[in-house]
Amino acid sequence: MNSKETKYQPEKVWSGRFKKATDSLMERFNQSIAFDIRLWRADVQVNLAWAKALAKIGVFSPDELRRILEGLRKIHDEFEKNEFVVLPSDEDIHSAVERRLTEITGSAGARIHTGRSRNDQVATDVRLFCLEALGELFAALHSLQRTVVQNAEQHIDCIMPGYTHLQQAQPLLFSHYLLSLFFCLQRDKERLADCKSRVESLPLGSGALAGSAFAIDREFLARELGFSQVSENSVDAVSDRDFILELINALAIFQIHLSRYCEDFIIWSSAEFGFIELDDAWSTGSSMMPQKKNPDSLELIRGKTARVIGNQTQLHCLMKGLPLTYAKDLQEDKESLFDSIDTAFDCIAVFDGALSSMKINSDMMRQKLDEQLFATDIADYLVKKGLPFRESHRVVANLVRRSIETGQRFSEMPLAEYRQASALFENDVFSIFNWQNSINLRNVDGGTGIASVKKHLIRARQLLKAVETF
Ligand code: ARG
């Protein structure tokens, strides 16, 4: 059929004003039902609350309200049982639910859209969806933190080389390294909680842009739908998508966190490092090279981080330069949001699985510790004997050069050689060359010393107990 001859479809919620039918390509282009069907639960909930609010001002008689609520519950069941039939004329989830409600309840259903617009409806639906996702994301991060703490506790004594510039820098407790992820995740949770405080502002009652002309009890709506406040400006309420940006920003930061730890673990799982070995369950092989065991789980988390950052960019571009209030561009806010949430959930679960099952090869970590990592401790030794740090740095740098030239480790160099570099060196310099001691020089709060790490493990456990969810 030629697109110009598309049959007139009077059942569209807005078709009354039009003489001609929508072009069939435009019809498809305009539809969001394929993806916003995910909002069905929120949309039914919003309809339930709205129907009650309308009944309070006499739009529905008690009997009509009863039929409307029954109809909405029926629609809820149809969706839940996967029996809801989407018609080609259903432009989006809002028009689909209204169409079905009118089919079930007749003239009562035809009054459900009194005093509201899809503009305040969609903003409310998406906020409800985000509130649910935020709670689940918070809980998922919380359980990942638990895995991190358990792993840190199991390997409390394991010493590894710490890196800056991917060059060995100073020894670290592996547990200290892992706890750094715990605190990243703590900030991620805080960002979600902060985001939530602004998501729970109710736009419903804002109408298309100017506010509903019906004396709707918005406080009642907020209570019904679990929002903590009502929006204060209808223009802002239907235009605002900050809450989506905030959520996706928080997810992008979270993904970047995971991606960096994945990168470390990928490097550490190589033969060159051999610090960790991923469990078979979280690795894959090669179709060609029979010996291969690849860290695909971690690589995919790193790869999917790009996708969330891409979604984040799309949403920022979407909003920039958009005139107030509503424009159809805003329909494009959903797919990136859904995709980012889905991706984050998958990545949390995969990372949790990979981390909790990976083998930590503490012997190899220790074996790879280069005695050059004592250099700072030697410099600090001289400082404690009174030498200004800048001078002791120079003295030890000479010793480093000497050790490279002669191939002698610090612990093998004779005292005479130390004394040649500085008369402040005494026999006790050799007590420096013990990894445990080096670690325990750093019991400053937040440092890698065992006492400090144990203290922060307790702190982590307390944080885990304090807020399980929000
Ligand atoms: N499907 C639309 C969206 O996702 C719903 C709002 C439509 N509003 C309108 N004025 N056409 O944004």
C-alpha cells in the first residue's frame, strides 16, 4: 500500500483534529510502545492514583471509580500474564492503557484523561520506574560490597606490589587494595541515594505545561505513589529530565569504577603477572588456540562501560538546546536509561561472580616484589635520623643507581656502601628490608598498615550493617 493511502484511524487519542491519516512511516517513527511498554507497571499505578484523585473531585461516581479500579487491575494482570494485546494504533504505553481501560469500562474510561496530559504522565511514570530501579541498584551494590569485604578479610595478610604509572611503587596489602573498591562503591551508593531525593518529586498534576485546571489533590497523589514531595512548578516538572541525567551519571561513574578494577585484574591474570586466576565459570576459550583461557567477563564489563558512557552522552545531547517545555525529543530519553540500568545490573552480577571465585596467588605477588620498593623506606630512615627529605631522596637515588649497576639488592649491599652514601646509616638499616615491616610503617589512618586496614574492615562492616537499602 502506498503510504499516502494509509487508512484513517480514528482511534488515536489525538486524531480528532486531523483530516488525513498519518503516513505509515510516520506512524512507526512516532511510536514508543516497543520500548516504553516497560513502564506498564508504573503507568497502571499512576492511573490508579489518578482515578482516585478524580473521584475525590466528583469526576467519577463511587461506582464508576470501582469499575475503573477493577479495569486497571485487570489490565495489570493482563500485562503480568503477558496477555495484554498491543494494537497497531497504540502509540505509547499511556495511550495503550487508556484505550484498553475504555474498552473495559466504556464511558468511565473515556474520562480518565481529565485534567492530565501525557506530558505529566510520562514524567511521573519514568520517575516511578527510576525509584524502583534505584532501590534495586542500591541493594545490588550493597551485596557486591559484601563480596569485596569477604574477599579482603580472607586475604588480610597477602602482600603485593602497589603500582603507580603501572610501575611497581610501594608494597600494599591486597586487602587494602580491595577495600579501595568498597569505598568507591560506597560513594556510588551515596550518589544513588542523593539522586533518589530528587527523583521523588511528583510531576503529576502539571498537565501539559501550565498545571491541571481541575482541583486535584496533589499531596494525595504523592502519598498514593510514594513520592516525598510534589513539584513546585509545572513548566519545570514536564521539562525536567535532570533525574535521568543524574541517575545515568551515577551509573557511568560506577561503571568506570568497575572497569578500572577489571583492567587491573585482566593484567594480573596474564602469565607475566600471575597474581590472580579467574575461575573457569567466568572465563572463555579460543576457537583456534586450545590453550587459551581469556578473562572475557572482565573485558566485557570494561567494554560495556563504553556503552553506558555513550548513553550518558546521548542523553546530555538530547537535553541541550531543547526548548521548554515538552518536545517529542524527550521520547528518546528512555532507551538509554533502560539500557544503562540493565547493563549496570549485569555488570554487578558478573563482577561479583568473577571476584568471589577468582584464585588469589599470594606467592606470586610476593615473588614479584622488587626490593627497590624499599627505596622510600630507606629515605624515610635517613629523615628520621635528621636529614632533610630532599637530601635523603638524593642519597637513596644514588644507592638505587648503584644497586642497578652492581645487580646487588638493597639487602645484599654492604654497610660500607651505605655509609659511603651517608654517614647516618648504621647497622639497623638492614631491618628495613622486611615487607611486613614496610607495610606496618603505614598505619596512618587510611594507610596500608595491618592495624589501619583492620580498622577500616570494621568500618566497612559497620557501613554494611547501617543501611541495607533505602
Ligand atoms: N511517548 C511520549 C514520550 O515518551 C509520551 C508523551 C507524549 N506527549 C505528547 N505531547 N505527544 O515522551
